[in-house]
Amino acid sequence: MLDLLFDDADDAAFFAGLHRHHDGAHRQPGGLPRLTLPPHAPSRAWLKVEQALAWRGWDTPELQGRLALDLGCAPGGASLALLDRGMRVTGVDTGDMDEAVLRHDSGAFRHLRTPVGRLDPARLPAGVSLILCDINLAPPEVLPHIERLQRALRAPRLILTLKLNIPRWRAAG
Ligand SMILES: C[S@@+](CC[C@H](N)C(=O)[O-])C[C@H]1O[C@@H](n2cnc3c(N)ncnc32)[C@H](O)[C@@H]1O
């Protein structure tokens, strides 16, 4: 498959690439679908989660009706994307959620206004299909929480946004 990436400007350079396509690879160049933030999305996390779902091949009806645990969910762009996809969402954040999420037509959002460190997995509903984490803490702080929760929940899908703003953490990845 030939990939061509253009800038909007008339005289801008363009990039050409060639890759051999195979099952499981995303059709879009760079694995990134060309998405636009919808007006009802309260944050750009809507784009992050939609891109991650598409890149992983999880942007299918398979997730409809399933449960997502959204850690660091406020104000709610990511939760809204999942609700729009027909998922049920339990969101964890001490911050306020946007009305678009709280008043979503599905009524399928539940807000746990607690820090992730106090979240008891035994009190969560069974069958979490996706854990999403977008908590703005450093990876050494947030990853132990993910590990503790995942040991109990065994979710088959995880999407983690890690804030790799220190070169040492990027090298470790
Ligand atoms: C980048 S924002 C999340 C954006 C969100 N995913 C969305 O879709 O709009 C990071 C969030 O992490 C939350 N946060 C920070 N520390 C937390 C903690 N210990 N437990 C739960 N949430 C936390 C903040 O309150 C903040 O809302």
C-alpha cells in the first residue's frame, strides 16, 4: 500500500511511504483515522480514545453494551466517546463531569468521585471489558494503581495514556 501525507498549504512538502498490508494492520496511514472533534465532546480525550480504538481494531460494534472503567474521566471526552459507542461507563475522578456525559441519552454513565488509590475493585460491577486511564499523574504513581486493579478485574482491553514528559521514562518504555 502506498501512503501519501499532504499538508494543507499549496507549496508544502509531502511524504510518501510504502507498506505491505496484512490482517490486523490499520488501513489508515500511520494507523490514525482522520477524525474531527464533535461539538458535544467536552475534551480532546474524545479524539485520543477514538484513535486508540481504531488503531487497536476495537472500533467495532463488539463493545456495545459492555462495561468500561474510565480512570481520570473528568470532564468526560473519553467517556462520551464510549457512551456514544453504546458502552456502559463507570468513571473515576474527583473532578466534575460535563453535562453531556451526565445527561447522556443512554443513562449508562456512573460517576465515582474518588481518587483512584481509594478505588476498591471488589465494589465494581463484574465484567469490565475495557480499562481506560488518563490520569495526569507520573507513570510511577499511576501504574501501580493500574496493576492492582487489573489483577482483580482482568479486563481484556486496556488503553493507558502515560505522561512521558521525562526522557528516562521514554527510554524505559
Ligand atoms: C487529562 S485529565 C482527563 C481527561 C478525561 N480523560 C476526559 O476524557 O476528559 C486528567 C484527570 O485525572 C484526574 N486525576 C488526577 N489524579 C487523580 C487520582 N488520583 N484519581 C482519579 N483521578 C485523578 C484529574 O482530576 C483530571 O480530571
